[in-house]
Amino acid sequence: MLKLIYRSLALLLIGAALPTPAHAAESSFTLPESNLTVKGRVTLLAIDDRSLRNRENLTLTLNKPNVRKEPVLTPERGDLSKPDSMASHFYGTVLHDAGKYRMWYYAVSLVPNTEKTKFYQGPVCYAESDDGINWVKPNLGQVEIKGSTDNNVIKLSDEMTQCAAVIIDEDDPDPKRRYKMMYMVLANTWVFRSATSADGIHWDVPDNHPTEKFLEMGSFYRFGERWVVHGQGIGKDAKGIPEGRQGYASVSTDFVNWENKTYLESFRLPEPEDVNKRGLIGDYPQVHLGVGASSFGNVAVGLYGIWHNPAEGKKRTDGWYGAGIITCDLGLLVSNDGVKFREPVKDYVYISGDESPVTPVPGIDDPTILCQANGILNVGDETLIYHGRWRNATISGVDYYAEVALATLPRDRWGALQLADAAKPGSVMSCPITLPENGCNIILNADSAESITVELTNENGVLLPAYSGENKGSVLARQGLDSVVQWADTGLTKLAGKTIRVKLGLNSDAAKLYAIYLDAE
């Protein structure tokens, strides 16, 4: 009998690891509090205190990612025929698409001139990989550089570009619009543009651009029924006093018409009480590039740049005021509406420039500016965090440099809920969730999952007798990152279409809860 149970459990786990079938993808959950509909899977992360709330005797500990020392993509230094002869900036995207990793990034080249040597920002470039670490820059043949089209440049309407944020839209009935891109262009100021594509390589750009209002982009994705662009903006407070860099968002319900008169606040760091110390060059932490996030259905996880300006007495007067001085780290954020973000742990540096330093050069000791974009994705049992490393060079223009880096976590293990006092039990309860008509499975991403109990309540938090007490759910044995909850009854079929809450009990000091998944059958 025990062998039969384990065999059944193994089959369930194998099924959870396989691609979601088409009929299951159409099975939708509803989150009544936000009126959000989510297809296929609801993800409840330990770092999300609104989805997992009512925490008793539990503490949240964030997990540091493993940062790969070597970059995964570097510029073609010294080859002026290449678009990234100076820098490969990850103001861009990595997707895992049909078994292949695909990257869009923006290049910086050095362009000789009769008067002086200057930088050329853009164009958007493309690379691909079989493993996410070793990348190839294919010859796309779209744009001529120095008499040759042998390069990996994506042809767009604008040449002077920066961020290129790409997503796959499986819901668009027009296959020519399956890939959607928002990118920045230098017009009168940095503004964002849209483009669509059937293959991610050849792009159509509409004549009517979304906006002419400044927003230096950080990311782009779809959350629920809204398209969201995040970036760095420069605003004013209620009294009209200029502020420093802060995170803003523009939203659209149709991918055509975007909010551009007044951007929405997405994430802010405090401004100094002394208004004379505020502004772009003020000596206080600021939000660089806004939020670089990815949507996982009911939750968005992102990073923001923690920009450190130099003290007043250390600002440079020869050229850029922050050359060789300014640094930028990355902080962790979470959101339940895709627009407003918050820190799971306030003022926590998730990845610092010291932890992910730019490749060193002998004789040059310049600091690292980390940059976030559309770089967070789950592949198998890993969470991949692609980010940019930009060398803040002091010596001369030829020292300008940027590369693409990678950090990894076990899938969704951003942080763990565990007992605050090992002598007492702990518990946590989910937000209300309306289950799909086809029912669902509940899966734990946890350490010592077999010591965690699972009970279900109605939407008001009242325990359901058939799914609590002696009839509570439990895990027979932990299986990797996905431990399927078993029930004394026949499962959750009877609750199809009902609104429930999930209540977990932690009774072991070894138990660590990283995430709960509700998967439609």
C-alpha cells in the first residue's frame, strides 16, 4: 500500500513538472479582493505578505542568490564594425522560448569622428543560447554597419535606442503580434515606443508612438488586463519642489493607448526633509531605472536600482559629477497589482555591486553600477536573475564598458517563512481564492514539507470540517521543490468554484516555506 501511495505521488509530481495542457491553462482562479483572474496557477510567495497573511510566530528570512562571477555576455571590444564595440547593456530581456534562451539588449559603440570620438547609444541587439550561459550573436542581416550587415542588430524605426523589453503574448489572436516590445528612443528626451513581431526578430513599429513624456524604462509586462511599463521618472512633490529619481509606471488596457499625462507612482524611496538637498544629484539613495520586474500571474517580483550619489564635497567638476564615484545596488520588490511595489524587507540590499562586480581591468578600480530590466524568469527548478553590470569609468571614454550577468536561486525561493520561536507552533493564511470549476492541486515549495500541515477555510477564515483537523492535508514525503498535498477525502473536487483560504501550520524548526502553488487540474 505504501508503495502504491508513493507511486501515485510520483505521478502527480511528474504531472506538475510537465507543460500545462491547453485545457488546464483555460481553468482560471479568481482573487476576489483584487478582482484578478489568473489562468492555470496561483503562486503564493513567502515574500508576499498580502497573499500570505495572518502570520503567527513566523519570521521572514530573505535568501541571497548565487551570483555567477563571469559575465554571460560581453561586448565586442575593439571591433568597430560591431554594434557593441564598447558595451553590451542589459537594459533588455531574457526569455525562455520553445527550449531556447533569447536575449534582447542594447549596445554602445565607439564612433570615430573627424573632431572627436563619441559614443553611439543603440541599436537593439539580439542573442540566443541553449543553456542561458553561453550566448551566440547571430548574423541577422538587417542593418548595415561600416558596409556590412554581418551583425546581430534588430531593425527598428529609431536608431538611438536604449532599453528593449520583450514579452510573448499568447492571448493575441494575431500571430504577427505574438511578440511585443517596448523600447526607449532618444527624441527630445527619453521616451518609450512599441513594436510587435511574429518571431521576435523582425519587428513592426506603428507610426503613432505611445508617448512623448520622459520615462527611462526598466521593464514591461502584462498583469491581469493591463499592460505596464516601469521606469525612472523625475517628479515634483505637492509643493512643486523637484525630487530625485523615483519609480513610475505607465499603463494601458489595449497596448495602444498609454497613460502619459501623469505617470503612476510605482516605488519610492524617501526624499530628504531638507528640500535644499533634494534633486538628481542629491546625496541620498534614489531609484534608478524604476522597477525591473516579471509577472507570475497573481504576483510580480522585481528589482530596483539603489542609486548612491556622491557626497557634496566629493562630486567631480571635470565632466560627469559622479564619474568613478556613483554606485548602484539592487533591492528586492513585490507587487499584487503590477504597478505599486513594496519591499519584503525594508532597505535590504538584495544584490550589491560588491557581490556582482563588473569584470576587473588591470590598473582600473572603478565601481559597478548594477542595472535591472526584464531579466527574472523561472526555468525548471531555477529562478534566473539576469542583470547588467556597468563600469563607472573615470579615466576616458574608451574605458566605458558594460556586460550582462546572471544570478540564480532555487525556483521561487526568494525568502522563507519559518518559526520565530522554535518552542511554539506557527501558522499563516492565504488571501481568499476562488477555485476553478475543474478543481486544483495544492503544492508546497518548502523544506521539511512533511512537517507542515495544510487546512482550508471559507473566505472568512472559518475552517472547513472536511479539510481541517483530522481531515487536514499533509505531504507524505518532500519531493524536490514540489510537494503535493494529499487529503483524507477525495481531493478538492467538491470545492470547485468555491472561495477558500489556505491555512498552513509549521511545527518544526526545520520547516521553511518558500511558496504555495494552486495548480488547476
